[in-house]
Amino acid sequence: MNILILGANGFIGSNLSEAILAKTDWQIHAMDLSTDKLENCLGNTRFDFFQGDITVHKDWIHEKLIASDVVLPLVAIATPATYVQNPLKIFELDFEANVEIIRQCVELNKRIIFPSTSEVYGMCSDAEFDEEDSHFVTGPIHKERWIYSTSKQLLDRIIYAYGKHKQLSYTLFRPFNWYGPRLDNILNTKPGGSRVLTQFIGNILRGEDIMLVEGGAQQRCFTFVEDSIDALIKIIKNENNCAASKIFNIGNPYENYSIRSLAELLIKLIKTYPKFADKASQTKLVDVSAEKYYGSGYQDVSLRVPAVKRAEKDLQWTPSTNLETGLKKTLDFYLK
């Protein structure tokens, strides 16, 4: 099988590429702007990498689309601060650039596996978010953070419509707070410039206080990347068409923690690394308003729990890594 991965140097792309090379005999065609997360892939003869921009190097993409069986367009900006600070960038890259890829998959009759997001459910009031039945609830227009959610939602709807009316072969997957090695650059000093876990690790290592937006009461279901990639491999394999024309939540409803609890657990674990124990001991948790931290265009969700019965039944997949174990592996990657 030939796999095209756009955004291969990202968190999902780099972990997926490494797993494919280790566990299968598939060929990967890959593109991204940089290679810093791909050190374990670049020397492999089954990893055909091109350093480029999906909005510029369209001829290369078209050539590799023709040569590929499965396409994973993973290019997107997924940091909430950017949703508020530069919403048009989200629209242009996350939406417009990906629509072009989707249309080519329709034209060339290629299977697409597309990364939706848990954020499409927005402020849904369901205790668990179901792929088929839960409503998508987002805020008013001036809450610009929802441009990411609604861009992804419309892409989901476009792919579904192409599948129903143009026979596009597809699977949609919705990550719920995936974390692990290669998540973000922990040296990024910009507040909100990375996702919550790497933001907190960076705060601790720099001797900074951890800012908890609205006290960190929001709860999230944290899913370790190794579990998540196992699900993606099953989706790509698609044995007996188990993933054909389906939507899957890929998350861990059994590891539901508040953001404050995440910060407290990180401090506890980093204290076990002698080089960083003093800084962890000195770290304080400071409550801050969402408006002060992100700006007036931000709005949050108190609870985000995935229903995963479809993935458990159709993919024969169940997440197995608890948060403390996954965090320890993540910290080993960043701190050792």
C-alpha cells in the first residue's frame, strides 16, 4: 500500500510515519515544511519525503496523489490562541488548502482518511459525544475561537456529501486530546503558543507559574498517542471495510481529568527528575480569566467526553494507557 501523508512532521504525522515503517511494509510519500520530528524516518527507503508547502508545491502533491492508495491530509493549525489571534489563517490553511486535496481525491478516486476534531461538538450538552447523534453547538460569531471547529465541521460535511453523492471513499477520525512525544516544542515561550500539556511542561522548566484559565476546571479525556496511532493503523488497513464511510471518535473516556489536575500531576511527576525537581517544587498554579489569557474572542467547553463504542466494535480498538503512564513516557522523551 502507498500512503500519502501531508503534514508528516506534525505530532500525528511523525508518530504515524514511524509506526507505519516499524509495523508494516507500506510505502510512505510525505510532505511538510520541516523535518525535526522525522529523524527516525528519513533514512528509510520506504519514506519518500519532500520538504514543501501544501499551498505552493501542488504539482508534487498531485503526482503523489496519483501514485497513492490512501491520503491523510494532516496539515492544520490546532492551537486555540491562533484561533483567536489569526482566525483567517485558520480558514485559509485548515479549510481552503484541505478542500483542494479533498476535491482531488474525488477526481482521482482515492481513499481519504481525514482528521476531524473533538471540537466539532463544541458546547454540546451530551454526557458523551456520539459520532452519529450528538449535536454540534458553537458560540456567536464574535467568539472567533470557533472558526477552527466550524472549518473542520464543514470539511466533515463536504467529505460525507462527496461520499454519498460522488462515491468518495473516506473515513473521518476525531482526536480527543491526544498527547505524547513530539506533541509541541516545549521551548516555545509564547503563552498559548502550544497545546496545554507542552505549555505546562515549558512553564515548569522555565521556572514560570502555570496559568490556569478560569481555574482549570475544564475536564478533558487524555489519549496517549501510541493508543491513538494503533487506531489509525486499523483505519488505514480497513480490514473487511471496517472503517469505510464511517466516523470514529478516537479518545479515552476512562482518563477524564481537569486541567488543574493535569498541572498538579505534571508537577508531581517532574519532581522525580532530579535535574528539574527544584523548579517543579517552586511552580505555582495561578488562576487567570479566559479573556486575559486568550482575548475576548475565546470561549471554552467544560466537558468533552468521547463515546468510543463504534471504534471498539468496528476497529476492535480500546485505549489502554492511563494518564500517569502516558505522561511518564512523554516526560522521558522531553526531559531525558
